[in-house]
Amino acid sequence: MSVQILDAVPDAALSLLDWYDAHARVLPWRAPPDAQSSGALPPDPYGVWLSEIMLQQTTVAAVIPYYERFLSRWPTVRHLAEAPLDDVLHAWAGLGYYARARNLHACAQTLVREHGGRFPETEAELLKLPGIGAYTAAAIASIAFGQRAVVVDGNVERVVSRLFAVEEALPAAKPRLRDLADRLTPSLRPGDYAQAMMDLGATVCTPRSPSCGACPLAQGCAARASGTPERWPLKAPKAEKPTRHGLVFWLEAEGHVLLRRRPPRGLLGGLPEIPSSEWTGTPVGGGWHLMDQAPIEVDWQLLPGGVRHTFTHFHLELTIARGLLPRRINPVEGFWHPVEAIETAGLPTVMAKAARHALTPRLV
């Protein structure tokens, strides 16, 4: 089957492009299929870049409202470069993987400072920009500038692994899958082809129960011929994620809650948070042994239950301690924010969960 596909690569690419012309997803950052021939406006490099950064490890449905808000607030690279980083991080709150937002801002500033606010058109030059790796550089080069580039994301890996029934497991199979994707990628309409492969994986060649009857590449697909296409791609067993624990200190005074900002580097870097203890591998239990890390000495009350959040490499379980002060004082670190406007503080998701938990007793 692999030989059959490779012998018919031009026909396979044309079949996929024909399918894309009829079934392309309508997304706010996309130009219509074959925009050049139809006279439609070509894709905006800024929009392509912004969407690709946001889509890393995030679903299309989650990204669309963020993308539209960002584009409305910062319609050009120069607007984004001139924005305060805190504003960008605040607008990003809830999308997760906050290093992407910091790199987004740094990249915009680099583009303005070194490229006059314009994106370079080659993969090699794009790779020099902050936060742009091999996949993003290839996506921008092909989609925004019409260059032949090998664009390989998770959807493309799944399609290619099934076409050729690749028996090597991910992640070790990545070089082999990229080589096969390279051999399939045409020079004709490379941007549309890249997006067609993404759409095929997202809507037809799905992880479970792929719709092989609707696939334009089904005739030469080795996985389909096997009768169990969902078997691919093969994946190495994942290591079990460890669980860390911590204590969050919700301190109120005069209708305000004490927040602080995390260090600029590292997990959730630069974002506001509710003060918390260090996150360790030891269960909190009663929690009292962590009180020496509280921001101030008050009569702390441990709330029942807690919150759980999953990061890329570990689970986090937080217990919440609530304290009250009769009036606001100047904190050693941090700042006071109105409790009734806590949703405007730009808290990352894990801290937004902790805030909801802290406020729950007064809502029930």
C-alpha cells in the first residue's frame, strides 16, 4: 500500500485539494480555498501566525474567541509589539501554556525592531524569531507565502501513519512520518494542501472511528485495508504524571482580595495569582504545616475540599485557606483587587478555580 501511495503522489495531492475545495472548514484566520485563482485576498501572515501560536495544544473551538479578541484589540504586529506585556498576558488568561503569550509579544517586538513589522517569507528566517519552531515556520511559509514547506502537526502525523501503516511508535516515529509527509507534499497550492491535511485529520481521519468512506485518500490507505485504521498511529506508553500539592491563601479586606504576580520566567510566568505555598509532592493533609508560607499572620480558616488542575507534566491539588482583615494594609508583596471583579484580574485557570472555591461558601 505504501508503494501504491508513493507511486500516485501527484494524484493523491490533487484528490486531497479537490476534497478541500469542497469541504474546507471556514475559520476566521483562513482565506478561501485557492484564493489566488479566485481573486480573493491572500492569507494575512499576521493572522496565520497568531492562529498557529494559539492553536498549539489548544482546540479550534477554544481559540476562535481569543483570536477574534486579539485581532480586534491589536490588529497589526506593530499594535501588538507596542502593547504592555501585562495586557497581553491578561488577554491570554484561560488559554494556558502562557510561555506562548510571552513569546508572541517578544516575536512581535522583534518583527518591528528587525523587520519593519513584516514577516520574513522563508522558513530559515522565520525559525530565528522567538517562539517559532519548525512546525509554525513551515505553516507560515506555506499558508501565508505559498512556499512548499512540510507542515506536520498531530493531525498530519495521524493521516500519514495510517496511509503507510507505520509500525514505529510515536514519538520515535516523528522523523519517519516527516519524511513520508515530505514525499507527499506538492509544489501546487502548498498552503491549501497543508490546511487540507489538517482538516482531513480533524474531521475525517479522526483518532477514533475514522470516516474512511468520506476520505479522498482511502483507496491507497494501508490502515483502512487492514480493517482497523484506528490502531494507528502507534504510541509509546505514557509515563504516569506525578501529583503535587499546595495551599492557597485567600486573604480579604474591605471587599478586596490580595493577589501577587508570579516571577517572569517559569510556569505561569508573569501572571497574577492568589498567594500560595510551594507546590510539593507531599499531600497537604491538614495544611497547617504550610502556614509558615502565608503572606501574613491572621486567623486562617481551611476550607473543605479543594481544586485539582492538570498541567502538561503534573497534576496539582490545592487546598484553600481563607483569612479576613478589617482593613487593607500595604502588603510586603502583591496588590489588592476587588473581589466582585475577580474575573477581570487575568488569573490563570488554576487560580480562577481556587477563587471560585474560596467564594463558594457565600454562594450556597
